[in-house]
Amino acid sequence: MPSKPAASYARISEKVSARDKVADQHVQNEAHAAARGYRIVARYTDDGISALGHKVRPDFERMLADAEAGVFQVIVATEEERLARNVEEKLELHAACEVAGVVWDTARDGYVDPATDSGEFMSTIRAAMGRIESKRKARRQRAASDARAADGMPTVRPGYGYRRKDGRDVVVEAEAAIIREAARRVLDGHSLRSIATDFNNRGITSPRTGEQARQAEKTGTPPPPPIPWQGVTLRQLVRRPSLAGLRTHRGKVIGRFNPEMHPPILDEDTHARLEALLSDPSRAQGTGGRTPVHLLSGLAVCGRCDGTVDAAGEPVLCGGRMVRAPGRMTTTKSGGTKRQPPSYVCVACHRVRRKQQQVDEFVTEVILRRLEQPDAAQLFSRGDAGAAKQARDAMDAIDARLATAADQFADGVLTGDQLRRITEKLRADRAGHERVIAESMPARVPVDVVGPLARETWAGLHIDTRRAIIAALVSVVILPSGSGRTFDPDLIRIDWRS
């Protein structure tokens, strides 16, 4: 009697060592098929995909289609849970196999004919029990995760800057040096985009490229093309609380890591300064989109006045943004054509135009002369360093009180309502201290751009940072001029911000 054609199905929920585990399942399926007198004619594999829930399983769907097409008569798996732990998917499997006259036979759960009442009943009961067990397992995992977080144990994945070794997060010094450099440059006023560009030019491997290379090495596959650093990647990296040894759980900082299990790369003050700098909209830094290439485009405004005045008797200016426009084509005396130099043009009234190079050079010179003055550092002073230190100490004290309150609740000293009131009050106080620290953060200005090295530093700055400094210090108003006049610096009004 000829053997029945059969399909071998294998699935695992996670990709860790997926290839070996899936291969083992197919080997077991081959042995079971041989013992039952089946002949494997097709193999289907879904690796790293759970059978619980409603996730798409490409090979499972392909197997059902092949079953309806009559490719095989039996589905072989190590256990029914490999096929489905979801009642809805089990019913879908039943329907497809019943129509096609296909049965399934697993090494652990045995033979099931979906065309019989007993086969459908037992299979559906096993699916329901599997779903209940999965929920119980999820609850146990959440409880274990809560306990690990409370004890300051490492997270599931260590992240860039660390490698997991014997259950501990070990600092990778080469990556830690990149993190510290990025943090320092951000606090010194460099834009995220300029730092990312520099890292790419230097050939520094980005976090995603490194992770993909490690995965490729594990699976024995060729590494994919490198993924460059981007501003948004850098922003997410340097803001990670775990770099400062802070333990997060369910999206919130709940305490500190055990330093023996996860040593910090940055100190907490640096993390607080980065968080304040990068989360404050007034200090927003470019992380994507097109890089600005013109110094004053969108920063300078039109100073044309049509003669109207406001309630205080002051002339009302156009105020339209000046943007860079390519030079116009003009006709020469000899009848030829010539392109004029690029200019800044008002996008509102289109009545004011000024040559870009002359405006850029004039504004840059004014800014640099001011930055070279002995008192220039006062332009960027914000907040009180002493107050920031006091705020940090107060936050540490509040964190300690929160931990004590949690222990007292666990010991039954405090009720749930008492814990809630204490927690709300302490967290409100903590938020106030966080605002003090944010107000003391430095503006987005490199240290050496103030003082005798101002010109040298300015020459090496990214356009993002130059524009940020100008926007922080002054407003530039371009006044109208008559046609044919030479450049007049008096018609470029620079108003210093208080």
C-alpha cells in the first residue's frame, strides 16, 4: 500500500537559535511520519512567530492553501500547539482540512480527523487549554519582570554600549566612548544632524548596523547593507536613562540598576541635562528632513513699511520671511545674458531683495565681533548652577522617600490610599525640581564659540549650529533699498535679544 503524502510543519515563538530548533522539529516530524507510514512531500516553517493571538503566519497560510489544493493528505507536527494555540485559528484549520479531507497527526497529541465530532471536540478543547496556559505564562512573566525591575536587574536587551555576559551588562568601551562624545557635543551646542554626519564620515558603525551584523553572524547569513547614523537615532540613544544607570519599567524610571549588573556610562547630571535640552521645544534640534544650506534663509525678516503705523505710532513692517533665491537672468549691454548673484527675497511682499553673500558676511562679522568680547558668555547664561545642584539633591531625597513608602506599603505599614497620596505629593515636588534643572541648562552653543577662539570655532560649526546661535542672539531685519545701490550695512538691522 503506497504511503500517504504528508506535510511537515514547524514553528517557534522566538528567533533565538531559531534555525536549530526549527530543524529539530522537522527531524522529529520525519521520524514520526516514517513510523506512521507517511511520506513528507512539503515542509512549512514559521520561525519567530507566536501561534497565540492573530499574527500573520505566512507558511501556515500557505499550508492551508496547499491542503485545499490536495498537495498532501496529512499534516505532521511535534504537537498541536505548533499548529495553533488560538481557538479561532484552530477552527480555520479544521475547516480547511475537513473540506480537503486532510487530517493531522502529532507526536505528542496523536491522530486527529477534523471530519469527526470527537476529533473536532478534543482538538478545540486542547486549543482552549493552550490559550489559558499562555495567559497564565504571560502573568508569570510579568510578575517576574516586575521583580527583576524592582531589584535593579538588567533588561531583556542591553542596548548599544553594552554586551550581555553571564547575565551581566558589560560596558563596550569603544561604543561607550562614542556615547560620551555624542553627549558632550550635544551639550556643547552641536546639532544632532552634524554629529551624525561626522560619525558617518568617520566610518563609525551605527547601533542598527552593529546589531544586524551580530544577528547575521549568529544565523550565518551575509550582513545587510550598513545603516547610517541619523539625528533621530542619536537623539534616542543619548536620552536612554539606562546609560545613566536608571532602571525603567513599563515606560517609567522606577529606580537604579544594580551597578554590579549594569554599570552606568553617563552620570545622572549629564543625563538630566541631555533630557532637558532635547525635550525642550525651545531648544529643538534638527533630526531629519533637508539640511539647511543657507545661513539666514527663514531667519531674516522683511523690514519694508507701507507707511502704516500701529497704536503706539510705530511703523508696521512687512515681517515676511526672507528666503534664498537664485540670481535672476539679466540682459547685458552687448545683448547677452548674465545671471545675478543669489539673493534673499521676501516671500510675503516680494518687494525686498538683497545679495545673499553680502548679507551673510555682514551678519557673521557682527556676531563674531560680539562673541569675541570678554562679557560674551553672559549672552548665553541661563539659570543658577547652585540652584541646579540643590534641585538634584532634592530629587535624590524624594526618590529615597518614594522607595521607603513603597517598602512600607509592602510591609503593611501604609494603606494603598496613603501610598497614593504620598506618591502624588512627592512626584509633584520632584517635577518642580526638574523644571529648575531644565532652566539651568546651557543653550545650544559650543563653549569655544565665546572668547578668543570664536572665529576658529565658528569656521568648524555645522550650519545648523550657526543658525541656532544667530536665532538665539539676534533678529535680522532687511530694510528695502533703491535699485542699483551698493550694499549698505545700515540697511541690515540687527536687534539683539535681551
